[in-house]
Amino acid sequence: MKSGPDIAMVAALVGDPARANMLTALLSGRALTASELAQEAGITPQTASSHLAKLEAGGLIEAEKQGRHRYYRLADPDVGGVLEGLGALAARAGHMRVRTGPKEPALRRARICYDHLAGDLGVQMLDSMREQQLVRQKKQEIELTAEGTRFLAEKLQIWPDMLKHPRRPVCKACLDWSERRHHLAGTLGAALMQRFAELKWAARDATPGSRVVNFSRLGEKQFSALFGNAGS
């Protein structure tokens, strides 16, 4: 028997279409009930409960009980990163589920990936941060520079203490499924998305299950001033 991580077990958990749909729904960062996840997967609540038990036992999701309901969320940001990476791999290999409609361009332009900005604007932001030497990137390793620390404090009131976390890096490259390039994850990616929301530059679509992030006119202008042309 080979030693090391059991990739096959994780792949089997993610590989079931119903479970994949439920995990993708949880990429919104919101905690959802079994009924909501059953609807996302197109299965009965009883079948959903069985799938959720397997995902929880496999360490991919966690549950929290509140009142009569159990709410499910991804176990940690790494699970979200793996799912986004698998999406990029599937897109590159041509395995796409065609679901046309007005939300598709919006999803590709800006969406939430667990708790950070993804899509065209997420990739654009990381590109701009590299060009401005706010971060340094070598392959998948990203490091915040001293200039980046000053920029964040002066422009967005994001301070170094806000980025500290015992189990999560400040910067992390996350492979974007629609752009097939990296956007910024880690505590910095999360802090930036939170700050955009606090400043009312951007807000998540209120439609249940939606991952779309909508920028206001002011938000587009301010984002463009910091990270390039948000309207492109």
C-alpha cells in the first residue's frame, strides 16, 4: 500500500455530481441548510443528508447547529481553493456545463471564492498589485512587500495586525476557473473583499446560491483608481 495522502478518497467525495454541486454552492462562503443544498444539487433532502454526512466525515465541510437547523459550510479556505482549481482544470480540458443566461458574464467578471474576490476583476487586481510592486509572486508563492503594507494602510485602512491568522497565510495564489490565472486568496484577499463591502464599493448578489459580486459605479471608479480599469 502506498503511504501518504489519500487523494483517491478526496477525489471520490468531490467527484459525485450531487456532492460537487453542493460543494460549489458552498463556495459562496455562506452557510446553507441541507434543504438548500438539496435544491442546489437537484436531489431529495434524504439523499442530500447522506451526501452531507460523507462530506463531513471526509473533512470537506463542517456543520453548525442553530435552533432546529444544521448549517453547512466548507471546512476551511483550502477546500475552496481546491474546488476553484478543479474548476480551472475542468475549463482548460473543455469539460464545461453550459448554463447560459444573464448571470454567466457577471459570474465571470466578479464573484466570491469562499471569502475573496475572483473572476476577471480578481485576476486584474492581483496583476495590478504585482505591477505596482505591492506583492511579489514566484509561481504560486506570493509575498506582501513593504510598499504593499504602506499602500494598504494609506489607501484602504488595512493594517498588518488584521492579516494575522494562525493557520492561514497572508497571501496565497488561487487558480481562477474562468480566467485560468491566479487571483489573490489568503487573509489579504479576504480583508480586501471585506473592505470593498464595508466601503459599499461592492456587494454580493442577494439571489440565493449566487456567487456574483456587483460593483457600484463608485466602487468601479475607486477600484479602477487603485487596481486599473474595472470597466474593461
